Amino acid sequence: MNDNHDSLEPDVSAENPLSENWVWIGPHRPPVPRVIFENMTRDWAPHAANSSVHPMAPFCAQRRQRLGELFANTTLVIPTGNPKVRANDTDYRFRPGSDFFYLTGCEEPDAVLVLRPGAEEPTAVLYVPRRRDHTTHEFFTDARYGELWVGARRGVTEAASYYQIATAALEDLEADLAELAPSDVRTMRGVDARVDGLVKVNEEDHALAVALSQLRLVKDDFEIAQLQLAVDYTIKGFEDVVRALPVAVARGERVIEGVFHLRARVEGNDVGYDTIAASGSHATTLHWTRNDGPVRADDLLLLDAGVECHHLYTADVTRTIPVSGTFSPIQRKMYQLVLDAQNAGIAAVRPGAPFMAAHEAAMLVIARGLHEWGILKEDPEIAVRKDRRLQHRYTLHGTSHMLGIDVHDCANARDDVYLGDLAEGYVLTVEPGLYFQPNDLTVPEEYRGIGVRIEDDILVTADGARNLSGALPREVDEIEAWMSRLLAEGPTNLGL
């Protein structure tokens, strides 16, 4: 035994972080010899400066201006959130908070936007973490933030130039917030526990979340372009899936999910939500995301999927297609009823129309079809009344939701606004469905286990609506011709 062993590892801890020869780097980690610290943090050339400006910057400035005008004489604190642990010491890929991103375009974790009232207009400061570059031991010792582990991030100076906003070090946030009177501050709560602890709760805090959701209802030109881009990428992903159907028949629903995810990562940032790749009776489970079942040639495949583009706007599209490429008579009959319902719903979307108009129009069409088939016994006009809704057993969900940075966008808006009249610039889905559970004794046996949903992303325009996903076939004959062409290309040609 080396009698001098203890002298080689002195007491270096959080209380005594430095010694002449050692650097303490954290709990459950051995201290680092100072000679390694000095060797690892010297002789590094600076990263090349990036002189570009974020394309969202001018739009974000306008959004901050509008938000600040809603809260005169009030300071607004909007954090982005922190990395989320996936398991033990590994994190999920970080995605910024939607409201924060809407106002800044910034994707740095832990950052905070503070919007203060100004003499003529609100002033914004973006607090970002200091860089963990070669000037600190975290450069090589911190697996979550160290730049040798995760790459260079924009620090205070770089962020100011890129996002076109005044910046400050995140380490200064606590002292800056301490200067504010709690009654004059509104905070976006539940996003960052540290920020929640720095600012006393104000009973009006939720008003900030409400205001942001309501601002986000109307999409600006940048947002509409991003949503169209996300839809275009999503259509490519649906085409990829059709080409891969022969492989899916052999390997199962996992192929569908994986092929679409490949397109989402190649073209965009990620998928906008967990893909639903539901074959056969799985299509009657609304949120079937396990995607681990078989794919059979005689079944329908319900694919509900969307690409999230690089600026985080997501598509949300559903098609129900025959795995074989050809609808059976029963499948065609069910599909056509849902398509008729969707067409009625889309036709109801226009400025000034109630949000629920699309749902009500679609449900009446479905109720009439179910009555004609003998499944719904009551008169359709009565069955769909708000105090009856008897079609709900077979339709299960609403027909529309708002779409944007979040797949279910603007969730904190007041009901009277969200469910109020549509306006130019709104983007919403129209997605009626019809689902006959495998064990539902109220429907004829030949219908059981079949689920159909058709979903498109609809922009409210000045004089009506535009289907952003209209390039993806919806009519029965169009789908069969589209699939025939893609299946002929084969699974090896995914068009990447």
C-alpha cells in the first residue's frame, strides 16, 4: 500500500472547491488534478464568429411589442425551461418553451426573457447562460453543458447579435429580479422551478399565459410559411410510408413510425408529436402510439403524423389508407362518409364563423350516415343536439383544434376566445373520425374493428379558408392512384 495515497487526494469539495493541485468538479466525481485543468483549457482558438441574424428576429420584436402593450407598467418574466431527464444522467433533446420561443426565437436551455415597461415601448432583455468554453473546467467536466461535450453554444454576446435583442448573463437574473416589486411582475409559471422561486406568486400570473395564447391565435406571415413548410415535409413523409408498406407488412407498425421519423429528422427538427401508426383495429384507439402491432394487407392504416420544422412549427395530418392499395367495399363506404363529413367541416371555416361550426357540420353528416346505415336509431337532427350527441359513441373526439408551434396550440386562451369566432390568420385542423370498436355490439359485425380519420390543416383567409395540406390526396380514387404509383417505386426509393 502507498502510505502517501491520502496526500494525493486532499479534501476538495463544494465547501473547499480549490486547492493548489486539485479542482473540485461536483458530487460523485473525483477531483481533477490542476495540471489536467490547465492542459485542457489552454491553446484553443476562438470559434469563428457567426454574423447571421435569426430569421424570426423582426417578427419576434413585433410580438414582444404587442405583448408589452397589453401589460403597461408591468414586468413580464418568461422562461424557456430546462433540460428534462430521460433516465438517470441522460436528457431528452431540449426543446424550448413555446411561448418563450415565440417571443425570442432562442433555443438555448435555461434562458429567460424579461420584458420591462419603457418610456415609449417595452424593453426586452434575454438572459442566457454564460458559455462553458475553454476558460472554465466545465468545458470538459460538465456533460450537460460543457462545450467539449455538447458543442459551442451562443453566449451573451453571440445571442445579442443573432437574436437582435439586448442580453445579459443568466447568472445576473436573481439580482435583477430582486429589485422588482412582486406586485409589478407577471411570471410564466410551471416552466422553470428556479424562476418560480425567484419571483413571488402574483394572483394575476396566469393572465400572462392567457394573453400569449391569444396573441398566438393569429399567425403572421413567417408562421404561415413555416406551417406550410412543415406540411410539405409531412406529405413527403406520407409518401415514404406508402413506399415502405411492403416492408411494414412483413415487419409491423414500427416500420411506419420509423420511416416517417426518418423524414422528420432529415427535413425538419423532429416529429411534432408521437406518431400514430395504427393498423387494423388499432385505428379505433385514438392515441395509439405504441406502434408495435402487425400490418396486414387487408387492413386500413390510420397514419396521424406531422413534421416539426426547424423553427418548431408543426403539421398535423391524418390519412387512412388501404395497406393493399385498394379499399374494400366496406372500407370505401366508411371512408367516404368521413370524407363527406370533413368536406362539410372545411366548408364551414371562414372569418366570423364560430370555431364549433366545422364540428357541427361534420357531425351532422356522420349522424345522417349512421342513421341511414341503421346504426343510429334516433333522427339525426335530434341525435346531434348538444343535450344528446348520440353519435359520440362512434366519433369520440372534437373535429378541430388550433395549430402552430404546439400541435394543440394556444391552449391557455380563454374559452370564449378560443371557441369564439374564427379570424383571418387562424390555423386549425379539421379532422372528423369514425371508429367502430372490435367489441361494439351496436354495429354490424362487418364494420367492427375499423377506424377512419381524415385530417387537414386549414388556414383562415380573408374570404374563406385554404387547405395547407390539400396536396395530399383525400378522394378514394385519388388515394388508390397515388398509392399505386408510389408502391411501384418500391421501398428502397424513399426519395431522400
